[in-house]
Amino acid sequence: MDGVIAASRNGWVGLVAVITAIQAVLALMTRTLPLFGLPLTLAAGVPPEAVGQLAAATSLGSMVFFLWGPALLAGLPSLRQLQAGSVLTGLAILLCLHGGWAYMLIAAFLIGVGYGPSAPAGSDILMRTAPAGRRALAFSVKQAGVPLGGLAAGLILPSVAIWGGVEAALWLSAIIALGAALLLGRWRGEMEGAASSAGFRNAARLSALLSAPVRLLRIIFGAPELRAITVAGLGLGVAQGVLMGYYPVFLSDHVGWPIAAVGVAFALLQGVGIGGRIFMGWLSDRIAVPGRATLCLCFVSSATMALVATIGPESSTIWIAAVSGLAGLTVVSWNGVFLSDLASAAPEGRVGEITSAGTFVIFAGYVVSPLAIQLVFVATGGYAGGFLAAAAAPLIAAAALMAPRRIA
């Protein structure tokens, strides 16, 4: 990577590959602690269900970055923000080696903070380098790094844990992140000297930092187009958050599948999601009508969640595999198109801010929706009612996008 890829007119494809690889590394870091939830909770002396606290702490860390990160790192080039995020996640993982639950919660929070730059910094770079007619594809390729990182975590880290214990797997995760940061440190592309497009140039000013959350949310909800895109993303995020949070336990508890089979189904969902994000980006570029691809994704995501609700103990393996693959193509595949729509609608020089604020809203949905749907599960006495409730969210998102003057 030492200067062999330049972010130029002919080198944007290589830059997309680099940004996607860093996205995958940061996603792998967010999957590491949940992957080893049972041994980590046992080591810390807390009940297994406490693993949800780690996921919440990670999402909270990312949300904190989305609000204040662009202000704090306004003068730091976007590529260096990604490098800093990789360093932070790598060091945070090592905190878990202490074995205490407090250390693990702090580590999870810091991993979330380190993951934060992946959306605003990565979007800022792609918006300035990818050709206008290829932006949705570029953003979707980048976002394909998320399921790619999850897939890599599931395939690599358990094997290392079997060989050398959980500690060895944690060390490998840290080495991967720190190694990625080292490679980015050797970058010699022309984007190296480009500062972030965040709107705060004096990040040390306390007043600017305190007003950053209100300012960002006012920007994104004050403009009709940005508000429609964000509400659409929130609706899609509710369905995605519920699916990713409950699908494995749903297959185990409701369908009665063994954990090995559940892992295969979830890997299928993630694997299809990689190609699905790339395909949806390509399709959005081909449609070339702002919001049209996102609108289609709202309808098919809703339909897919309704199909998930039909799965039961008597369902065939083929049917469950088909629904899992369809979910990877629909419910998991909208994120890159969403970021592309958001970045395209952002005011000049505000891409980092706008994508950060929009991603904050999405992550808020990731935190709240599984908790809310849990109440539906309890109230209805089963999983089907909760999945049907989650299916309604993308339909509400579609209504936001179909507002006058949003879709041509």
C-alpha cells in the first residue's frame, strides 16, 4: 500500500478497495466481543444474557462519535481519522484481557468510538473521489465491508480460539486492527493531505462541541430532502436491527435448530449481504433517480420481514435457507445506497457532518428497536408478531420517501 494506489481520476477504484478493507477491519472489531460473549461473561462472572450490554456499549460509543467526532477531528484528514479508529479499536480489545466486566464494557464503548469514523470519514473520501455516476456503487462496495468483516470474524476467530484460547483470538483481532492502522500510516495517495469536510474548524472551542449534537440534527431534520432520507434509513434500520439482533436466537429457540445450523444460516445471510450491497449500489446508479432504489428496498425489506415471521418448527431447511438469502439481499443491503443518497443531498463541504448525523440516527434505531420489539414478543407470546411489527417500519420509511417532490 506504500504509494502504489493514488486517489486520482484513474485510481478511485483502488481507493474504494482500501476504504472497504478498513470498513471490514472495523466491522470485525465490533463483532469480536459478541462472538465470544459466553466465555467472556463466564470469565467476568456475570450471566450470559449480560452480553447485550456489550452490544449496547458499542453502539453508544459510535453514537457519541457521530455527534462530537466531526467537531473534534475537523482538522484531521479523513484517511487519518480511519487510521486513528483502527488504533483505538485494537488497543480497546486488549482491555478485555484483564477479565473484569467493567474493562469489557469500557472496551466495547471504545470499539464503538473507533468504529465511528468509518461512516463520515469514509463517505467524505468517496464523495470527493468516486465519479458521480458510480457513487452509489462505491458507497455500497464500502458498506459491503460490514458483512465481510462479520463473515471473517465468524470464520477465523473461533478457529484461533479453539487452537489457542479466547485470549489468542483477542490478540489476533488487536493485531489485525493495529496492522491496518500501520498500513494506512504508510499511505502516500493524494487524499493524505485533504482535511475532513466537517464544519467546525476550531474543535477546541467548548461551545462548538456542546452545540454540535443540536447543530447536526437541526441540519439533517431541517432540510426536507435530508429529513426524508434519514427517516427512510431509520425505518430500514429498525428492520435490520431486529433481524440481526434476534434471527440467531429465533432459529434456536423457536425453530429448534442446533447452534451449528444457526451459524450456517446466519453466515448465508451475511454472505449474500456482501454481494447484495454491491448489487444494490450498482442498481441505484443504473436507476439514476434519487431515492428510487431506496424506495424499492423499503418495500422488499418489509416483505422479507413478513416472510421471516412465517418460519416455524415445521419449516423446511430449503425455505429457511431461501428466506435467509433473501434477507441478505434486501434487509441487509441498503446501507450503502442510504449513505450515497445522504452524501449527494448534503450541502457543499458538509458530507462528513451530514453522514455522521444520519448514521447517528440509524444507530439510535439499532439500539432502541430490538428493545421495543422484545416488548412485542412478550405481549404476543411469540416471535411472529415482533417480526411483523418490524416489517411495518420500512413501509413508514417508504411513505417518507414518497412525499411530494422527493421521488421524481
